[in-house]
Amino acid sequence: MQTLKQNNYDIVDMVEVSDHYAYCEQDLIKLTQLANKHAARLITTAKDYVRLPNNYINEVRVLLIDVELQHDIKSYIINKVK
């Protein structure tokens, strides 16, 4: 939510789900109705977007997030992978 606010999104409502949540048809019906009630658009991360039922992929916007690792963390990860 912080990223949305930092990018000047007007948040009218929010529905939190657990990590790796598997959306079902009924979830998207409810979420779409909620968005329509507020004349709003649904938005999610790319990670969760790929879990949406195919017939809803055009109904939801994707929030792209870039991750920048500090040099010491990046070096640690590279050394662990080797």
C-alpha cells in the first residue's frame, strides 16, 4: 500500500489476501463488484497477477515493482549460489 501511496494512487478500498493466494472465480466477482461500486480499477502485483483466472486478466492492472539490492547483499547471494 505504501508503494501505491508514493505513486499517487487514490486508494478507495483494499482487500488483503495471504501470500501465494489462489484466486477463484467467486473472489474476482466480488472484487470486480467492489471496484465498480467505487468506480475504481483493481490493481495487484505481477506476482499475484499470474494467479488470476484467465477471464479476468484484462480487468486488473499490474503494479510493477523494482527491487534494488545493496551491494553487500547482492555479493552474499551470488556467493551462496556459486
